[in-house]
Amino acid sequence: MTTSKVKSKPIWRRKRSWFLLLLIAVYGLLLSNRGTRILMQTAANHPKSQAATPVLSPTDLSDWENIQTKKLKELFQTHIYGDFPLEMTLRAEEMSRLPGTYFDNSATVDIANLTLINTENEKTRSFGLVIIRPIESEARIPIIVSQNFCPNHNVVPINGVPKPQNITFDCSGDGMMSNVFLYFFGRHITTPPIKDIMQRGYAFAAVYPTEFVPDSAQAGQLILNDYFDNFEVSERPGALMAWAAQFSLLSDYLETKLGFSKSIVYGHSRFGKTALIAAAFNPEIDGVIAHQSGTGGASLSRDKPGETVSDITNGYPHWFGNRYQNYALSQKELPVDQHQLLALIAPRPILLGNARRDVWSDPNGGFRAAQGVNPVYQLYGNSGLTAKKLSDFNPEDKISFWIRPGTHGVVKEDWPAFLDFLDAQLK
Ligand code: GCU
């Protein structure tokens, strides 16, 4: 009997070995990147790490409203956002109703052009506004005021909503980029479920803040420098503060001039930050939905996983006032933390939206911030946040915390939660 010995190839000559090696190298490369490592994490369901500091313990309403809140506003302006620009007004250029009804006959649509005027130096910037209201609604209903990532004609995708002038960015179309955008950031990153909003009895106002201040480090900073040239560099508002001022003036306009009963500011991520800042600086805003607002929004800066002050000031230097970057390497030294921003909104309702795998925004730090504000809500005779863990969604809480599985973006589960919160708070 003859035996033929099959000589096996040395390991380094086998294709499979090289493929395995390549996989290990790619995996190693990905893990060596901090951003990717964070992307692979999941937020713990129980508040982890230290409670918000400094601990808020106000005992006297008059001291809180007249002294403490003023001090806090000073700190936020000086160290984080730049000054809240008080010398601004809003002028409505023209308003017209598009003929017919929309969104399965659930709504009418008005369009307007508005101008923000810096009354100190007479500089102006214009932007478009779209207002959608439920047909047959009562005259005075609440309005959700939304700052968006996409231009108005994408947010309200019907004929007649104008494209912004001089802006080429567009989220519409069947192109690969817009599909990738929707795939990663969810079906409602571009446009909310307008018909559902109408059916629950809310009006909806859309603006594209980039028309006022471009969201780019260079072009944005140039506009800020020019439009706010009446401010010292160290006090000049950053883009978040400027957009918050736009939110604030627009909310006042919708209530006082157009007769809406209440204004709720809504934004995702960077515009979740601006919604919180606007409500903190304008007591007339009636409530906030801040979805995944993260660093510089609802998440605590001290002891923060995910995005650091250094990350955000490197990536988006135009968003903040001039001094925030000084804390890039020492964020523990910040003399104020984000639970104190939420405290400036108390006792009004706040919904903080989150996703388990969005550790970049740090849901856990947002939860601890919300817990840290309870003493201020209690000062007003309210229990604030009653949730004990991140997954306890109690829409009737004045500080309500919503978390779902998944990542950064606005997905189909989010809007029903937002609307349940509004129903519980306003109806
Ligand atoms: C970046 C940024 C965040 C911001 C987010 C967004 O991820 O780091 O701070 O919230 O963009 O606005 O989508």
C-alpha cells in the first residue's frame, strides 16, 4: 500500500491567514481610535459616577429668582457661550398662506421672511420661517418651534416653501448622500412626522439657523464677528448663543404677534443645546424638548465620558464664547456645570431625549444633571424628575427623561415620546 503524504502549505502562504491578519489589523486600528471606541459603548441604565456638583440647595424663592439665577447666567455667558445678545429685535417682512391643505388635509402652511436686527450697530440677517397648523384648530394652540439641520424646503417638503438663498446644502433627493444621512441619523432627522403632530393639536414652526449664522468654523465666525462687532471679543456670542437668541425672539414673536398660546422649543443635538440655552435666558419660553443635546447641552461637563470640551472646541470653535476653549485641558475647573443651565429653566417642563448607544452625548451625565436640578423644582412645589433609572420614562414629570435603544439621531420611536410629554404637560 502506498501512502501519499499531502504536504500542507506553510501558514504564511495561506490566504485565510492573511485575511485573518487583515481583519485583526482593521479591528485594532478602529479600536485605537477613541471616537470608535465610544461608538461601541452603551450607557448604563443606572446613574453611574458622581452626582452633579455644585449641589443646588436653594431655600428661598426670592433669593433664587433675583440673585442666584443672575449669577448663574453671568457664569454661563462668561465661561461658555458668550453674552446673550439683548440688543436684538425681530422684524417680519411678509407672511403668506400657501393655497390648499397639506399632509393628508391635516394642515395649512404659512411662509414668512424675517429679519434679525442688531439694534446697536443696525446689522441685519434674514431667514425663512414656515408655520404649519392643524386645520380646524382652535385659535390659540401651542406651537413647537424647531431649529433644524436641513433647510426649510426639506423639513416641510411641499411646493411653495422657498429654498434659502445663497445656500447649496440640501437634504432632499434620492442621492446616495441623503440616503446615507437618513440611514445614520434616522428618518426624522430631516422632517418630523408632521401629520402626527397636527393630529395631536400642535402647530409647528421650522427655521434653518444656518441662514442666520452659517454652521462653519470659518464662515460662521466671520458672520459672528461682523454681526456682533459691538461686543468685545471676550464677550461676543458664539453661534450656539446666537441661534439661542434667534429661538428666543422667534418664540416671543409667535406668541405675542401671532397669538399662539405657548411656545415649546425643540431641537436635536446642537439645536438641543440652543433650545436649552434659549429657555434658560428667556423665561417666556414655555417648555423645552432637547434631544441628545450632549456636551454644552444637558450633559454634565465634570466627569464626562464621550465628547470632551477639547473635542467640541476643536471641532466646532465657532459655537462658543472665546473663553470656553481655556477649559479644553481642565474641564474640571469650569466654575459652572450643565445642571445649572437646566436649573435656569425650572419650573418649566423639560424633556431630555437620549439613546443608549449615544455615549458621545453621555445620557448618563444628562440623567445626573436632571437629578441635580430637583431641589430647584422642589422650591416651586414640584417633584421634578421622579425616574430612578434612565429607562423610566415619566412624561408627566416636569423634568422627563427619555431613552431608547440605538444611536444618535431622530428615529420613529422619538416623536411619539415627545408628543406624549407635551400632552402630559400642556393638556
Ligand atoms: C457633533 C458634536 C456634538 C453635537 C452633534 C450634532 O457630534 O460633537 O456636540 O451635538 O455634532 O449636533 O449632531
